[in-house]
Amino acid sequence: MSQSHPLRTFPATRAEALVCLEEFLPRAADYAERRNFVEPGHANVSRLSPATRTRLLLERAVSAAARARHGADAVAKFEDEVWWRLYWKGWLELRPGVWHAYRTDLASLNRTPNERALAVAAGESGVEIMDHFARELLETGYLHNHARMWWASYWIHVERLPWQLGADFFLRHLLDGDAASNTLSWRWVTGLHTPGKSYLVRRSNLERYVHPDLLASFRGGLERLENPLAVDLRYEAPPRPHFPEPDPFPSDSVAGGRCGLWLHDEDLLAEDSPLAPLRPLAVMAFAPESLWEMERYSPEKRDFLRRALADGASRAGEYFQCPSGVLAVNDLETGMANWAVENRLETVIGLRPFTGLLADRLPAITAALADRGIRLVLIQRPEDVAAMSGATAGFFKFREKTASLRQG
């Protein structure tokens, strides 16, 4: 049995994100009670995650808006979910070897096609509700968080498929997918993130939280979810966190020289960042088409990222009062270097990407610019540095250490 999914739009511009936030705020106080229920349209959750993933909205701004409407206690659970993403980013930033190990494993797995993995990812597993969720992700670029957990657990603990292939499938399609939250969430479901803990999908849990009309349409195969057994993978303690030195703000001679601003899809709010005092000669966002192609990003995710990049570039150009735009490039480092040369730049300045696909390109970008006598300077947001330093252990300790950041 199949059912089409209405294509929903998710905020790909700051203006759209602000409207989406305003529409959700009246329901923010009900989030703790209703967040686990998976219903058509997903009205119980904010659907702001693509906007916070690209920094069209900052976590502190979302927290401040919810607190202003309802008070801190009433929206505590909603705030937790907003800040989980930054916790994951900080955790991985302190342990980048976990990301590199995942990428090595994925490359090895991809050398031999896994036919069962391809079928399950296509929504052809035979467990109808899981196939519905797979098709929803394929068609919309989104899944409710509870459905993500169920589907990942089904992939790992019922189908017994490699978690790395499932994580890659999510990252290629999720509009809000980023390296840290995606990789570490899959590791948590598998049982690799927290010793002695994995997440098992259960039929009873779906019957409690999936809307009855939805589950009634997709009941085939539910018996496979009666008594799942966790895969037996040996837990390995992650490496001790390594604290990199924070990036210093560029000197006046650098910032005041012939500098250009690099925008990327991990942070598109340059006008509300440490870069705001700069006076760049030009702003450019780059759409790395060959990277997206190599990583097999879905057309929906690529379109979303292009829209977000265009919005960030437009706002930055207006704020900094200089030429701006989006440049589609096959080779990111060559495209950036050519742009810098054409604008006779001495320095390219940007917000530092977190550990992930874009950060993996930084050595090549730095070298390409240096070959042309151009310096790359990357800056971190102070709240990101503070959050990173608090992500040494579990989320709840992180929450305590970063409580002041939530106040906006």
C-alpha cells in the first residue's frame, strides 16, 4: 500500500524562518507533551531545523523568542531540542577522529553495493510504516525526530544493516542534515555513543505515538517489530576531547585591507556574527556542485541549499554594502581562488565550518588561496566556542554549562 506525501516547504530564507518561528511560538509550551506524536503535517514540532542547521536562525534567538512568549520553565524541553544540534557539533569538534573513522568505514562499504540496503532505503522493505517513512524522507527531505529514531533502529537492529550506510542515506536527503547531529545520532541508536545504551524500535511505541489513521494505512509487517534484539557491537570509548585554540579576530591591518567575505551553508547570518564590523570589498557564497554530486545529495537538498545560500548572500550584500552573489563551482577551492584573484583580494574571511564535509576541504582551500598569495582567515562565534567547551560529556552536563547562552 502506498500513500503520497504532500510536498511541504521548509524555511530556506531568513524571512521565511522568522515567519515559521512566529507561527510555532503559540504551541511552544505544548512541545514537551506533544513532541513525540507523529502526525500528518507535523504540527507538534517547529520544523525549524533546516533554518537552525544553516544558521538562518541562531539557537539563542529561538530560545529567547520562546522564553519571551511563555517563560523559561514552560519551554525547557523545546529549548533542549534546539540546543542538541550545537551540543552534537561541539562534541564532534572535540573528537574529529570519530567523523574521520565514519568516513573511512563508509568508503569501504560503498565499494560493494548492498542490495538490501538499497531496497530498504527505497521504501521496499516490506514493513509498511518504515517504507512510508523512507518515502517521506525521499520526497520531502524531512522526517519527524521520533520517526528518525524508529527508522534508524529498524535499519540497524532489525534489518542488521551497517549503520554507516543508513547515516549516509539520511545525510544525503535530510534538509537539516549535518555531519555532527547525523553521525552521532546514528552512533547513539547503534549503541556506540553511550556505553550500555542503544535504541530499540518497538511496535508498542509506534502504536502509541503514530497517528491512528496513519498507522492504519501501513500496518503490514509490524510483527517484525515485536521483539527486536540489539546488534552486538563492542563499545569503544571515544578519544579524549581535544580543545583547539580559538580563532583570533583578524588584526585591523587584515580586516581593513582588501578582504572578501566567504559565505557557506553552515552559517548564513554574517550580519549577526563577529564578522559584522568588517568592510569587505565583496561577498560570495559558493555552491559546491561537484561536492554535492560526489556525496549524492538529493535534488531537494541541493535546491534548499541554493535558496539558503542566495538569501544569505543577498542579506550580506545589503548589510555590508558591497557586491554579493552565489557562484556555482565544480571545484570549491579553485572557484574561491579565482573569485579572490578577480577581486584583487589580499584576504578571504569567513566563519569557520564545524567538523564535516566542508571542513574537510579547508586544507585544499587554504593551499589554493596561498598559491595566489591570498590568506584565508576563519573566525568562530563566541557562543560556539563556549558551547564546544561544554560538550565534553553528556547533553545534560552540557545544558548546565551553557545555560547562560540560552538567554539570547
